[in-house]
Amino acid sequence: GMGSFEVMVVPENRTVSVDLMNNVDAAIEVVRPVGVRMFLKQPVPVPIDISASVVVDRTMVVDNQLLQGCQIGIMRYINSLMPGEVLVFNKLIQAVFDVSAIIKDVQITSFAPNGVEILRRNFTPQEDQQLIPGTISVTSA
């Protein structure tokens, strides 16, 4: 509202130390106008559990390295999202396809932000929530 502002400290590794929060507070306090209230906070982590199944070219063999690469692709996409940013379902699927040209199809078999299964479509967290990888599993069909 009028006379106040909010600062969200977004960590690179999901946790913000007390020292960092104190340093941010001190740095902003120097330039904060008198009478204006400041609210300093961190994003609320929202783990998203995803299970996927991949189909590969029939002439190829699925190995653990490919499945692990798919897991990493999913985690990288989720980790690239800022607080409040929409998880675009097609980008999630594309993150798996980008792992290898031998992947011919991807099916998301479970999609559960905060442990709650939802329809498989774009997911918009609240503006102060940050999606983080929960349990990510990838199998071959």
C-alpha cells in the first residue's frame, strides 16, 4: 500500500542466511525514506513432484544415463523459474525432448505441486511462491 514496499530476496540455492537478510535490510535501510515501511521476505518454496515416461526410437536402448538426463532436464527447467513465474507445461515436456534425439514421446504421468495431483497444464504459483523440484522420476515406456 501507500507508504510501504516489499523486498523479496531470491536465493540461488533455496536458502537465505540470516546474515544475508540482515545485510539486505541494512543496505535498504540507508536509502529508505522516513515513514515508509519495508517488508523483507523470501519466496515460499513449493515442491513439485513429477513422474514422466519416455518412449525412444525402437532401434535404441534406454539406459540409466538417458533417464537421469531427463530428470536433470526437468529439474533445470523448474529451477530456472522465478517466484510467481508460470510453469509452462509444454516447456516442461520440451525439457525432456531436449535431452536426446532418440526420445520420440514424453508422457507426464504425475504432476503434483505441493504434493497435490492436478490437471496436466500450465501451473501458476502465487507471486510469493517459488517452484522447486520435489520428487522427479522418469521411466521408459
